[in-house]
Amino acid sequence: MNGDVRNVIDKYRYWTVDAIKADLDTTRIDLHIAIENWQHDMNIGTIVRNANAFNVAAVHIIGKRHWNKRGAMVTDRYLDVFHHATVDEFVKEVTGRHIIAVDNLPGSIKLSETKLPKKAVLVFGGEGPGLSDEMVAASNKMVAIEQFGSTRSVNVGVASGIVTYAWMQQHVL
């Protein structure tokens, strides 16, 4: 039996990676996810795995090309992952999409009070530093996940799942 027997749903058990990707390509949602990678963030794998779980059209990694793929659990092979060396290069690539920054900086809008655009790219910053000033300036709007405890922010991998699901509720479910 040749094929992928790792972390895949039963439908794809023993399918090849290429066959899984080709099948997923027929049902992708029109959402892109982006991550700024300036510090070799360990959470990028989680964000990519979330993107696969929601079957988004593409993932964009801005900054360092190398990232820890272990957390992605091989899911990066099932979707298109693009690399952009700079924010400017990324912005040019996603022309026609609304760039939605996700961070809890001053000026952000509560996620629960936000209508996310259908043709969007959700952009997440690195754990700790958050989004760069350049990315915030390039964004069409910035949303924040409301929190009620003592911590300053939720983990960026968790945030990607929350905001992607909110987009799904507004446009797919």
C-alpha cells in the first residue's frame, strides 16, 4: 500500500499526497492565510495545519523562507504555500484581496463586530512581536479577538483557527 497513512481523514487513507491535493483543489474555499516569519516562529506549522483543516486556497509566508514544518504534520503538502521575501512583494501578489491584519493593536476592530470580506487574506504576525508596522500599514483593516482573562493575547496558532472559523461562519457555513 503506497500512500499517505498519517494525519488524514479516512477518505484519504492510502491515497498519494498528489492525489489528496488534487482532490482538495476541487473544493478549496476562496480564502488565503498569511504569516509574517521574521523570527522562525514555531507556530507557523500550526497555522498551516489550520489552513489545511479549513481547506483554504493558499498560505503565504512573508520573511524567512525556512520555518519549522513539524507542527504542520505534513499538511503543507496538501495546499499551495507561497513565499514572499518582503511585505511589498506579498502585497503585490495578493492584489484584489482585502488584507485583514489580525492583532490586538490600538485601532483594531473587535472580531465579533466585524464583517470580514469574502475575498480576503488573513494576516498573522509572529508570536511575541505581532505584525510589522509595514504590514499593518498595508492592511485594509485590523481585527482583534476579544479576550476576558489576564493574558495579553492568545497564541497566534490558536488565533488563526478562531479568525478563520469566523470567516467560514460568515461565508461558507
